[in-house]
Amino acid sequence: MTAPVLEPEVLSNICRLALAEDIGSGDATTLAVVPEKLETEARFITRQPCVCAGLPVVKAIFHELDRSLDFQPLVQEGDFCKPGTELAVVCGKAQPILTGERCALNFMQRLSGIATMTRQYVLALGDSKTKLLDTRKTTPGLRMLEKYAVKVGGAQNHRFGLFDRIMIKDNHREMAKSVGEGSIAWAVRQCREKYPKLEIEIEADNLDEVRQAADAGVEYILLDNMSNDMMVEAIKIIAGRAKTEASGNITLERLPSLRKLGLDFISSGALTHSVRSIDIGLDILK
């Protein structure tokens, strides 16, 4: 697969912040124990089955410390790797390699965890035309990386932030009720007037809200925490007037039952907020 692209400037800022948090005034142990001119070779090895993600981030971490370090991936982003697989090798001065070890591992373990869970969800959907999406339930400051890992795992990204799609959620609807009857249609008109270039999505909790959202002419309707039977009815009401997205209580076990409902999208916050990091180690070879 072709891996998505990370924005170099944003990636560099993330790496610098992570390294500054870890190093502070200096890596005391490494500076005291490891000779400045000593060189070494180290390899990243996964202890668990995983979908590899984060190789460009690891390279960026080491290059922030020492651009002379030679970092070479041994697998491709998105490859499924068995336990014991060597993922990458880094060669050069030992001090920056040891200093960057934990930051590099933290990123690769986390992102590989996201990619691995995402791949499981994608496989559970099988040959369904329904597309899997992530959400904004990401670690603050790391959204670009975590959404990147979702794409490496084979799913698609939902909106990146509050700026690139209008999404009228339950709390927005409650506030809009202050205008009286027809609050959903009113909210849509307000959004169209203020942000005419943005697509609009409405979160609906029941079939009446689905009907109002479809009548208001939005591009997407989010079917929130609905049963399978209720979603089937919602799709009939919408009748192609908007794309449908199921969200809420989307578990790996439930996905097979959603495959053939006719949904356009399924979104799951679990892809980023409930993953377990993959056990990956950095082994010094010489």
C-alpha cells in the first residue's frame, strides 16, 4: 500500500517537543556512560504481531538528534509483521541513538497499535462497501500522527478538526432549540450562510431527527447509538438524500452485523482512544 504523507514541519515540531520533554537539560546516563565517539548499530524488533506504522516518525526523531545517523526501514509502512520481525535499523553514534530510543519506541509502539486495531476493524467489514472512519478522539497534540496510523491501517480519516466540516452534534442541537420550532433547519441555514464552502453533518439520535436532517439538505447524517433495525429505517427515510454514518457502540464484534445494512460510513473512536501499544524493542547489535 502507499503510505499517507506526514507534514514535515508539523512532524518536526512534534518530535522536538517529545525530545525536549524527555531530555530536558541532558541525557545524564548516556552522557556519563557512553563515549562520545562510540558508534553502534541497533534494530527495532517487534515482540508481537502488528501492522507496522511510524517509521517516518522514528527517522525524524533520530534526525532531530543527529542528521548523520543512518536510519533504514526493513519493512514497509502497513506491512503485517510477525513476532521477531526486524522493522528498521539505525547506525551511527551511540549517544544520540540511546537518547532517542524511548521517544522513537513510544511513537512506533503507539502508532503500530492504532494501525493494527484499524486493520482488524477493516477486515471485520470484509467486502462491504461501507467505509471505516476515525474520529477526533485522539491524543492532544498527536492527531496528525494518530490519523496517519489509521490510514496506514487501511481506514479513512473523518474531519481533521473543527474547521474542515460542520458537524451539528447533540449539544449544538440543544443550544439551537432556543430559537423554537424548526431548530435543526434553522441551524443548517445558519451554517450554510456563514460557511458556504463547508459540508454539513448532523448527528441524529432518533428517526424524527433523521427526517428533519434529511429535509434540511445536509450532506451527511450521523446515526448515533442506533440499533441495526433503527438504522435500516433511517436509511429508508434518508433515501439517498445524504450520506449515512453509524457511530456509537461500534465494536469489533458488532461490525459483521453492520456490513450489509447499506451504510456509507462507520466511525469508531476506539481506533485511537482504546488501543494497546505494540511491544517493540530496540536491540543493540554491536
